[in-house]
Amino acid sequence: MSFYNRLEELFDIQNELSNFFEHVFANTDRTFGLYEGKLKLDADLWENDQEYVIKIDVPGIEKNQIDISAINNTLAIKVSRPDIDQEEKKSFFRRERFSGCAERHLTLPSKINRDSISAVCKNGVLEIHCPKTEEEKPRQITIKTE
Amino acid sequence: MNLIKWKKQNNVSNEIANLNQWISDFFNESPDLFTQNCSINKGNPFLPEIDVIENDDRIEVKVDLPGFEKENIHVEFNANRLRITGERKTEEETKRNHYFKSERVFGRFERAVTLPTGVNAQNIKAVYKNGVLELTIPKTEESKVKQIKVN
């Protein structure tokens, strides 16, 4: 009985080590901080009765480097961050943040009023409000009783 | 990459000794990698990206932290090890009917880096601007890069 217990323990240890190394080496580039990442442009998109609201993480990007355009009900958001390499006398000890351009397209589920889209950028978060057209807003339907 | 002394005889025990040394070095030189991947961050998807840049007279650390409040970011410095923790609170929105996408991460994060040279901890400057935390840490006099003239 005790022999099998020990064997099991050994297998447990082997599993633990396997998991450990898998986890550490899963993102080798990121783990060793040697590469330059890609900006994911994580977005939250939700709606209420009046409008669609989009919030996108855009850290370190100045207002004048954000370009938002709308075709029908698709928004194209382009951002760019200056290339860090161009500054002199820098040597990277660890590099994970991206530099360069990134783009994201978001198609909204229904029509929007393109002329009244508004956008604010604060603390590295871009917030876009897209008002719905009148037909898209929900209407209460009253039920008549006969 | 460390230089390994070239040994003339190439027998197996030497190779094993080399391998042992390599594994030791690997685990000793990079404690940061393992704390980040194995401790509280395991299973937690929130790992903000960090750049550590070495200049002649200072070290710059930049962390992408969009949508934080200054009060919720904490920077600690101890024995050449910089530890940045914080929490992004979930936002109170007025009326959210229906989510189509929810990709942004919230909650706690922790990142730590061991700085490459000796630094002057008294004068660390930290600025949070545009969603990026920028730390400027001056080096000690001995660590500064000195140009040496060749005659």
C-alpha cells in the first residue's frame, strides 16, 4: 500500500512540475520581456435605449493620434503611438508595450445617427457615444383591450 | 548569456555539471519571471504591460494602466526591486441594458521588476498621465555610464 502511495506522490510532483513549466513558458517572449507587444484595443460595447456606448483602452495615446471614422453602422478606430526606438541612447531592459499603429473595426447591431457621434478620451480610455436613429429606439406598444 | 569556461576534456560528468550550473543560473537570475507567472497572478488575466528602459543616468519604467484613478495605483521600492500594484474599480454606469462586448479587464494586478543597476531611491519620480504610469529613477553615481576616451 505504501509503495503505491509513494508512486502517486511522484506522479503528483511530475504533474505539478509539468504545469509549472507549461505556465512559465506559455508566453516565452512575454515572459522574458524581449518583444514589443501588439495593442489589443480591448473594447466594452453596450447599449441603452438612446445610444450605443463604446469604451476602449488606449493607454499613452494622445487625442490627436486617434482617428475615428464611420461607414454605415461600422466604426473604424485607428490609433498610433510614436515609435520609442527613435529616441537616442535608450536600451531596453524589458520591453512589452507596443509602439506603432493599431486599428479596430466595430460593427454596431443597428443603425446609428452618424452626425451625432461623440467621443471623449480621458486617462487612456476612449469613450464613444453613438446615438440610435429614431426608428431604432424601442417603442412601447400599448395593448388595447376590446 | 554567461560565458562558460572551455574545458578540454569533454566527458559526461562535465556536461552534467554544466547543465546543473545552467539550471541554477536560470532560476537565480530571473526571479521576476516566476513570481509573475506563478504567484497571485496565476489564473488572473490582468497583467499590464511594462517597459524598463535604461538610459545613461536614469532608468525609466512605463506601465500601461488605462482608466485608473491615481489613488488606486501603488508603487513600492525595496532592495532594487520595484513593485507596482493597483486596482481598477469596475465602473458605475448609469443605464446598461445589454452588453455586446466586454473585453476590458478590471480588478487587482501586481507586477514586479528587479532593476538592472544601482539606483537612487530617494528621488524616484512617478507621473500618471494619459493612462500610463511613468517612473523616472535616477541612477547612483557609480552606475552612470561614463565615456572613456581612447588615446
